[in-house]
Amino acid sequence: PRIQEENREVGSIGGHVYYEYFKAGAGPILFTITLFSTLISHSILHYSDIWLTKWTDKNQIASAIDHDTQNYYVYIYSGLIGALFVTALMRSTTWFMMCMRASVNLHNSIFSRLLRAPIAVFDNN
């Protein structure tokens, strides 16, 4: 049999490749949890920046803010940072789980196809 020439393509990776990767790594539940944890984590990050800006602007306008108001800003900001820590940990854990599952599943798929390949493939390559 004649050996077929390999093709080389130039361009960006299509959305189908990403879909197959996510499908190999996560079911609908893990993918949904990963997506929501990423969105929530980024939302909390941006809101904590907005809160910090609001807090520092108030401090510059009135340097003599009473103690209760100052504690209020500190408690809210501390809560936001705590929530950010929890959601960022959840986000990184779910992304890690999804990528590890995809890696294992794709490796097993490639290995099983390699074992079922005809001997002529190995003779030619």
C-alpha cells in the first residue's frame, strides 16, 4: 500500500477541539460547576476592587470617619476577600479535576486506538 503524505494546516484551533476536550474532561455537572465558580470568582474579585476604591475615596474625602463606619468597610472587605479565597480555591480545584480527567481519558483513548492499529502502521512509520 502507498503511504499517504501527512497534511499540515495553518490557522487557529476550532471550537470543536475545545468542545471535545471539555467533553473528555467533564460531564455537564462538573463543567457547570467549573464555569459558575470561575464567573463568581471573577465577579467577587472585581467587586472587591470596586469596594476598595469606594472605601479609599471616602477616606480621602473625610479623613475623620467614625470608628463604626471604618469597621463596616473593613468587615465587608474582609468578607469579600474570604469569599474570593473560597471561590478561587473551588475554581482552581474544578479546573484541575477537569483537565486531569481530560488528560487521562484522551490518553486512554489514544492508547486503545494504538493497540488496535494494524501492524502495517508500525512497519511504515
